Amino acid sequence: MTEITTDMEAIIKQAMLSFVATTNEDGTPSLSPKASLTVRDGHFTSPISLRLGRS
């Protein structure tokens, strides 16, 4: 996994809306808007992940 740089982190924290892209096992892409992403310890996380202890 790629570490988030300080420049990337500043952009993410200022963004009103971000997009997360993933692929499933057969390579089909999935792109979804996220209004609640942040960076913790150099990686993306979301408020739900923080509440569940999955940062």
C-alpha cells in the first residue's frame, strides 16, 4: 500500500468530496464518492473505521 505524503494529506483534508476506487476479484472497477475520508498514520481512513478501531 502506498503511503500518503504530507502534500496529499493536506489536499485530502481540504476536500469536500473524495472518490475511492477499488476493483473486485474479477477486475471490475467500483468508484464511489466519499464525504468523510481522512488520513491517519499515513493511510486513508473513515470515521466509522476509527470508531470500530480499524484505522
